[in-house]
Amino acid sequence: MNLYELFVKPYESYDSLQIALETAGAIFGTLSVYFSIKKNIWVYPTGIISTLIYVYILFNFGLLGDCLINVYYTIMSIYGWILWAKNSEDHVHVDVTWATRKEWVFASFLFVFSLAFVTFIYYCKPYIDNMEGASFGLYHLDWANWMDIFTTSIFLVGMWFMAKQRIENWIFWIIGDLICIPMMIFKGLGITSVQYLVFTIMAILGYLNWKKSFKEKSTIKS
């Protein structure tokens, strides 16, 4: 399979609105990650625009897990926006720290809960989609759907850690982004797959930047 078949051919059947929306979602999503690296509160308004666009796109492409996680992103972005504004001295930038053991326990609960919940949604999907002769089950899932369930749980934890200004959030973004690259290509969302490649690189930079910032802050305090 060549680059044309991967990144161009799928879009021949899309209308201009679909292409424009995916492009806009990718641009605002990239801006959101950039502002996150800089620990800038603009991560949230740009992120909200991107997630709302992807709620529509992913629902239409049958990726219910990622669709739901983008609904969750929107809600968490509002929560994170309020939290960052409250914890920021200049109402723009925040300090970052490592997660506590208690937070890791809660994050583990979030991960397991998400796996169970999204699997249940997929279990009900034939009925939700009003398939003819539909019956409940997971028989209709392909490998991308199973990966969607897994990445949804990864991103849910990552988003929660980010709202709490915890450095570990980047580890979850890196893992999830790497998985999403082939998944989005398989689903015919070439633009989005490139976005996740960019996200992976930016997440690595974000991890290094937040880690460096914490170290510098700790040095100043000591």
C-alpha cells in the first residue's frame, strides 16, 4: 500500500466539509499541545474547539471510544481551565509536579473503569446503530475498535493528570499517540494520523520540558 492509498484515496469520497473539519480539528489540537508544553492556559480553549470537532468526526466514523473520550476531554478542559486559572499566579502559566501515590491509585481506577465502560458501549453498538437483526455483543469489533477502547482509557488518565498539572500525563499521551497513528490510517483518517505523529514528538518534548521545569523550580526552592 503506497502513500496515495493511505493519505489521499480515502478523501476522494469525503465532502469538503469533512476535510475542512478534520483539518481544523488537527490544527487546533496541535495548538493545544503546543500551549500545554509551554504550561500555558490557552491549552484549554484551543483544545475545546478541537475536541468538539472530533466528537462529530469520530462518531460518524464509528470510533465510539475516541468519540466519548473527546466528550470527556471537553468536560475536563473546562475543569482544567478553572483549575489552572486558580493555581496560576499570572492566570496564564502553572507550576508542575510529579503525581502522588494516592493519585496513581485513582488513575488506575479511572483506567479500569474506562476499559469496562467503553467495552460496554461497543457491546451495545449494534443496537445503538439500529443494525438490522442487531444483537448485543462484541462480534463486530475489528482490531482498530479494540485499540480504540485501550487508547480511550490511556487518554482519559492522561487528561486527568494534565488537569492536575502532573508530569506523568505526557507518558500516557506518548503511548496513546503512538497507537493511534496506525489506527487512524486504517480508518481512513490520514490527516489525523499525521496529527498523532506530530503529537508524539510534541509529547516527548512536553515531558522533557515539564521535567526540566520541575527540576529548576526545586533547585530554586532548595
